[in-house]
Amino acid sequence: MQVTIGDKTYPVRGGILHKIVGVIVIIIILATGLYSVGADEVGVIQRFGKYVRQTDPGLHIKIPFNIETVKKVKIKKVFKEEFGFRTLRADIRTQYSSSRYLDESIMLTGDLNVAEVEWIVQYRIDDPYKYLFKIKDPVETLRAMSEAVVRKVVGDRAVTEVLTVGRIEIGKIVEIDLQELLDQFESGIHIVTVKLQDVNPPEPVQPAFNEVSRAKQDREKMINEAWENYNKRIPKAKGEAEQMIARAEGYALRRVNRALGDVALFNQVYREYRLAPAVTRRRLYLEMMNEVLPKIREIYIVDEKQQVILPHLDIGGKGKGGGGK
């Protein structure tokens, strides 16, 4: 056998040619049969287009010459889909596209108002087989389902709830409903989170919405101040009222106890009086004199036979005549 290279012809032995062909075949087999799977991937093997098996991370071999083909699916990576906006570059200073995607973000709320809603969906591929073979275009299907679920949830709520306090709750409900819908279609996708980014009224009515928001904030502020004033005054008033009631009850108890004591003393004196009226009258008289006499500044002793005593008294001055101190 001869091999022509350029203008020259060289003789080649048959054994050498077989070796060259064998080496070429081996190279082709190795080139088309060996493959590696990354640490965060799973290899999905198809034979003549039909699914046959999955391979784990590492170096593997398959039937060469494209009889078996491999598709590598990242099962640990978290993918993100954006709605109503697009990120051009995620860096220290994120850059967003200046284009507006109103066909995705404009939605009708439950009270027939319009809101511009932007949100993101983060997901992982949970089942590579379902992801590749159950749905024709999993990403577009996910986007269509996400839009449908968000519009449904937003359509059940008032615009003020969507713009303010209801955003976190809406994200959680959308996450649950979207996962249920994806499971029904056997998409092999697991939703990690759904988060509402910016929720704003449309530009033509945005100033009016801002005025309404400021008015509501002022109302909330006044309500909070009123409650604060209430919480300061009412407990104080209740404390003062309880203190007055306690004083009144104490006073009433003292008066009742004093009255009961006076009654008990009177009854005791009355019982003694009934046993010895003369002695009791004498004792009462002496007790009264004992209380009254120390309070008198001047004492006059007059003869009981004296009929007229005024001429002998100097009212307001020193005693004369039959008076003495």
C-alpha cells in the first residue's frame, strides 16, 4: 500500500495502517464517549433521543458516535426570573434596563385601581427528568404561570394593601400557589422565594397617590398621638379615682366604727345608770366638770344667798367685791 503526500509517494505497510486507524478510532471513541459532570450538576443520558439514566458528578463514559448524548442540568444553582424590570449587570452598583415592561407589571387590583408591580421569582431544578421532558419550555412556562398567579392574588386585594403592608403576604401566597401549579404540571421546578420589588401607581396618577399616602400617614400619626395621650391620662384618672374611693371607704369605715363605739359606750353607761341612777348622775357630772373646768380662765365663787351679783362683777376687768380668782 502506498500513501501520496504532495508530489511524493511513500510505501506503507498494512500493519502500520491498521494501528493508525485503531488509534484514530480510539481517539474518536474517547472524544465522543467520555464526559464529566460538575459538582453542582446531574448528567441526563439519552439514547437515540430517549431518556435512559442520570449520572452523578464526576467522569463518566457513554456510547460514542452520538448514539448516547448527555445534557447537564444544574440542580444546586438558584435561578432568577425578573418581571417588570431587567437587570443589566449585578455588581456593587447594580444597573437596570431603562426599558419598561408594562405588559408584565401593569395589574388591576380588587378595588378597580391600577398598580405597577415588579417582582422576582427564584427557583431551583428539583427533578431534571421532569424539567427536560415533561414541559417543552420550562422557563417560559414558569413566567406565564407566575404572571397568572400574581395577577390573581393582586386582583383580590385593594390597591393600598398592595402598595403598603400587604406586599410580604402577597409574596408568600404567590409562592405557595405557584408551587402547587408547577407540581400539577410536573415541571420539576422548586420555588425558593417570590419577592415583590417595587409596587407603584402608574406615573399619570402617582402624584395623587402620593398625596393620599401622606394623608394616611398623617392620620395614622394623629391616631397614634391620641392613643398615647389616652394611655397617659386614663390610667392616671383611674388611679386618682381609685385613691379617692379608697379614702372615702376608709373615712366611712372610721365613722362607722366611731359611731359603733359611741353606741357601745352609751349602752354601757345606760346599763350602769339603771343600776344606780344617783351615782351615775354624780359621776357624769364630775366627769363633765373635769373636762370643762380646765378650759375656764376665771372662776367666780358667789354666796348662794346673794340675790343680785351683777354689781359685784367687773366684766372684762379684775374681779371686785365677792369675786376672786
